[in-house]
Amino acid sequence: MIAIVDYGAGNLVSVKKALDWVGQECAITSDPGEVAKATKIVLPGVGHFASTAALARTGLQDVISDAIARGIPFLGICVGMQWMFERSQESPDTRGLGVLSGECERFPANMKSPHVGWNQLVVDSSSRLLRGVPLASFVYFTHSFRAPASETTVACCEYGGQFSAAVERDHLFGVQFHPEKSGEIGLKVLANFCEL
Amino acid sequence: MLTKRIIACLDVDGGRVVKGVQFENLRDAGDPAELAKIHGASGADEIVLLDISAAHERRATLLDTVQRAARQLFIPFTVGGGIRTLEDAAAVFWAGADKISINSAALAEPTLITGIAERFGSQAVVVAIDAKRCEGASHWEAFTRGGRAKTGRDAVEWAREAEGRGAGEILLTSMDRDGTGSGFDCDLTRAVADSVRIPVIASGGAGGAQHFVEVFREGHADAALAASIFHYGFSRLADLKQEIGSQGIPVRWPC
């Protein structure tokens, strides 16, 4: 079963609905015991990076770290992906999980922020998460901070400079866009994760 | 490049889609869940469902409508109309909405914007402003209660306050243009869009592709919304997007 981790930040109904649609057994849970038993973990997230502090407080972070060490596939969405990095300028006192190196940053001051809407990916065709996703697909974003492009980036997006739209390393995956809100392309990404 | 969004709006009364001309003379235009799905498949970037039911018993069907519409919709889905409290908003989110739109309740109690934003994130809070040009002047007044009541608030100033209180987007309807098909109010849209950092969705007056091009170019809108031009087959969304794209506006096409 796929655990959709609920740490009190926002609405997880859309993520569950999309995973149901691609035919995966999944459950929204805030119980560390349930997350520990999951075969895959999805960490959604909206709003502020500081809200991820609840993961450390509730013991969910330890359970997620342990699951990742055991090779359980993990997908972070939006702030959930940002949390995979070491930190974010949005909340310098909040530590990320740090499984990916780097810091999430603001958009340049001359750009409207948040970055809301459909923007185009530049897809690295070797990505497992993005297998079968056309190279210049449109996906839906809504965020005020971003992860810089790095060696784990498998899809870039351009908005006041390039940033990481998707990252991937071994069984760790993250998407800055919302696959549950990105039409057929987004459902394909979720299906790819489910089939890993 | 970030594309300009074309948003299809469903005005719903008692579980059926209707569309009025300047908020009156409603006609029946079909099943909301069915129409949401059709619009999504034909290229809408987003769906907005506005419940305009006045009678309380007709509002009870809203959550059921939202749930049915959301089931097969995997693009952003906003629901508005009659949301007065954090609990009302939460019920609409659990039914499957991604964003809620608030109008009268936000004007009456602006802390509601912050309350919903803190719980569900700013990206989930759209503040809708119905604005009407003040006679002979280049400023606009915000109206409430479906355009029936004056507020005395300047629309631009209210948009800035809403942003400061945590709104993620502004849905700006020109009451002067709504339902006329004579084009968006580019002056109003630009006045608001240039005063806030958050995205502004222009609404009211869409009659054809050229109107969208104008409101993106001259009105500085981030998105534009229309209802009636899509519902009765006046314009296929796919054709509309292609036409807008051919004039150099970045749109998501093909989807």
C-alpha cells in the first residue's frame, strides 16, 4: 500500500483521487506506524516550508528516513520535494531531510511570485519517473520557492531562470509541479511511480 | 515559458449550470460534472465552479456536485459561492476542490482569508472581486452579494489588502462587461494586475479570441475566465486556444 503522508499541511484529497484513478491502493495517514508499513511513500505539501517541521515533531521524519534506508520508493510533491533538500530560504530555521544537497531559493525579484500555472518541462529522457512523458510537456505549478538545477535534476523548467521541476536519485523522486493536477501527463508520472 | 491560463467557469444553481447576462435572466446549460469533464478534455487549463444558488436548500446539493465534478477532473478545480466560514471551506476541499473562491464573506470578515490560507495554503485561496466602474471616473468599486450591494471599497485597494492577508490569486469580474460578450475590461484588469504580485484572473465580457489576446496584452492578466461562450457551442475551447496562440500569446497547446 502507498502511504500519503498527512502532516497537517493542506488538502491531500486530490493526490489520493489521482492515485485511485491510476489504480493504486493508497491511504492518507498521519500515523508513523502505518507509514513504516508502506510499500511506497508519497509526501505532498503546500504552503510554507516551516510546516514541514511537523514531520520531525511527530516522528514521521524518522520513519521516512528509515524507510528510505530500506529502499522504499519515495515521492515528494511541491514542498514535499523541497523538504528532500537541506534547507530553504523560506524558513532558514527549518531543517530539510537533506537526502539531496542544496538549498531552495526565491524567484528573482523581477518575477511575479508565486509561479502559478502551466509551464513547460525540459525532460531528461533517462528519467524513470518521467518515462513516456513527451520532452516538452506542460504541467501545473504553484510555488514561491524553487530548487536550483543540479546533478539530480531530471526535468527543468524556466521561470526567471532554470530550476528543478523533477529530481531523481535511486529510489528517491521529487516533483515541484502537481502531478495530480497536470492532466494526462501528471497521471502518467504517478503511474510510473506506482509501477517502480 | 509560463502560459496564460484559459479558465472555464460553470455558474451553478441547484446543481445545474446556468449563465446569466449581467447576473440576471438565467438559462439552463447542463450538468456541471459533465461540462467540467468536457471542458477539461477540450483544453481548459482550469475549471471554476461558482454556486449562485440563493435558497439554502438548493445549496445543499453543492457538495454533491463538487464531488461528482472532481472525481474525473485532474486539472485545478476552484469552487466558490456561499463560503462563509473555515468549516464551509474545509467541506468544499474534502469534496475535492483544490481552491476556494470567497467574495462577500471576505469583505465582511477579511480575517477569513488568513484563516483559510493558514490551514490550506495561500495557493488554495482565491479572492473574487466584483467591480463596477464609478460613473465618469477611472476607478472601480467592489460590490458584494452577487453584485447587488455596494461596499464603498475601491477594487484596487481591496485587491492589495486581500493579497496582504494571504490570498493566492484574485478573480476579478467586471460587472459592466459580464455577460455582454463585448470584451474584458482591460483598464480595470491592468489597474489591479499592476498593483499586486499575485496572479489576476480577468473575468466578464469574453466574446471571442481577440478579447483574450487584449486582456493578456493590454490588461496584463495572468489568466482569463469565461462561461457562456463555451457552454452553448459558440466557441470550442481548443479552437479558441489555437487562435490565441497563433497571435503570439503563450498558451498550453496542444495539451
